[in-house]
Amino acid sequence: METAEQRVKRWIRPSILESSTYHVPDSSGLIKLDAMENPYSWPEDIKQAWLQKLSQVNVNRYPDADASVLKEKLSKTFAIPVDQGVMLGNGSDEIIQIIAMAVAKPDVVFLAPEPGFVMYRVIADLVRAEYIGVPLKADDFSLDLDAMLQAIERYQPAVVFLAWPNNPTGNLFHIDTIEKIITSAPGLVVLDEAYHVFAEHSFMPQLPQYENVLIMRTLSKLGLAGLRLGVLVGPNCWLNEFEKLRLPYNINVLTQCSAEFILDYINVLDQQAAQIRKDREYVFTELKLMPGVQVWPSAANFILFKTKSICANDVFKGLKDAGILLKKLHGSHTWLENCLRVTIGTSDENNAFLKALKKIL
Ligand SMILES: *Cc1c(COP(=O)(O)O)cnc(C)c1O
């Protein structure tokens, strides 16, 4: 008789068998500065009001499949232009997956600058699309416009993903280059504004001028990573097709209720973001003063830096031994040799990180 393992080998697609599970490191007991989470919780009275609201949720019932109340509130909060459609995802990762599934067919191409957000490639692989990464400029990680336009011309991508600001480099691509890419792209351009509150820049006002641009947002970096709520905004003719792939109840009742609730207190989250932006400048200045460290300016809630005299593997390990978890980028891209990414935490967390790093260096 065939063993379970043999059956798995026979039936699971070879590309899945060869791929690996997305790895999330164990962070228990560590100061978590690896995943761009907001380090703050809510004031006690708001927390109590939220719990009160949650207690009225009917978990025995399916959620509103259209999440219409939540979408209405998001449209106001994000100043979404009136003629634009909104689709919600279980995190923006799910939205990327839905877009990918909708355009996937043999020989379809997704294109993104690199180093960039890894999920674009991961999801391209899952739907068996071809993924083309176009190198950013090595010195300042700006878009190499000529290389982008040539690659767009040559590969005719169905979707170009642009994270604005970019992860893991933290910079905001120049708006002129983005517009040139949009007008040259034969298909969709997805502007991933996961960090828009930290950048204080958005393409939202210009969105109605284009027929091939979608803006993606998430509540994760704003302080609600645990809820899993991503937002896609763009022309209804695109979103109507994506809606056919969205599973009907992808936004659960607790997420809908919690997000509706906190959007009434968006000023709390905005104040937290303002604090994070301020602390980002402090951490940036401190890193810049450290000998042997190269640091890049960031418009997001994290900072990319390079340790020039010590291998980033050792720095990563040293920090972990000191109780601090960062994201190690060394080994993930040629441009990121000896690079690490630190998320801005509370001021105590930031100082613990800076102190431990100084000691290691
Ligand atoms: C974190 C991140 C996301 C994913 O957000 P979720 O909504 O939590 O899935 C998307 N894009 C970029 C560029 C990110 O850094």
C-alpha cells in the first residue's frame, strides 16, 4: 500500500513540493523590531469601549459579505475619490493573491523593482506566473527608469507592483518616474501604499486620472496587524472581476467590527504614527553617528542599515542574544549585503536596540 508520503509526492504539484513555507521566526521573549508592527496599544477607555462593542457581535452569524459599513468608513478615512471602487482582503497579501489569480495564465508576467516586497514573487510563483525583478539603483535604491521601461517593453507585464514607500529599502520613489511607468505599462500598476501614514504621501488624489492604476492599503502597519485587513482601491471594472475570486466571507465579523470601531478613533492611530515618524528621525540620526554603519533615509516605519565592518549575521545574532529581533536582509539580494532592517518601536525599545548595536560594533 502507498504511504501518505508517497501519495503526497504523487498528487501535490511539483512546484509546491519544491517550495518552502513562508518562515516566521519565533519571537517569544524578544523585543520585536522585525515586522513593522506598531508598538503601541490603545488608551484604556477606548479598549473598554471596543470590548463592549465586540461583545455584541453575533459570531454565530456569517459576516456581511460585502462589508458595506466598513467600506463606507474606509472611503471617508482614506479620502477615496467618489468614483473609485473598494475591495477588501484578509490582509493586503490576500489582495495580491486575488489579483494574481485573476490574471494568471501561461506566460503571464509580473514585474517589480528589487530589492522589494517578497510576497510579489512568492505569490507569482504560487500562480505559476513569471516574475521579473528589475534592480533598483545600487546607491540610493531609486527606480532605474530606463531599466524599468525597457523591461516593461520587453516582457509586457500583466501587473507591475510598486511599493510606495518601498520595503525593505524605505525610500519613496520619485512621483515622475512612477507616472512614466504607469503610462508605459500595458496592464495594471498596483501602487502598494502599506506605509502611507509614515510617508505622508499618497497617489490617491491622482488615481481617477488613470484606467490602469490600483492603490493598495493595509491597516497592518497603522496598528492593526492582527486584524488582517487590506484595502484595494481603483476603477470598478477591474474590481468587479477581482470580486469573483474573493471568497464571500473573507473579512470576519470580529475584524469588521473592530475596524469599524477604531476608524472612529483614527486620531489615536494618527498620533501614534506621528510619534513613530519622530522616533524614526531619532533612530536615523543615532545610526548615522555610529562608525561602521551606513544608513538610508526612510519614509516608512523602519530603517535599512548596513554594518560595514562586521558581518550582518553576527550583528543579527548579537542583537538576538541581547533580546532584540530584527530582520536580516543579508543574503536576500546583492544590494543588501550586510544589511539589516529595524522597525521603529517605542522609545525604550529603540534605545535598547541602539545600545545593543553600539556594544556589538
Ligand atoms: C507589510 C506589507 C504588506 C502586507 O500587509 P498585510 O496587509 O499585513 O498583508 C504589503 N505590502 C508591503 C510593501 C508591506 O511591507
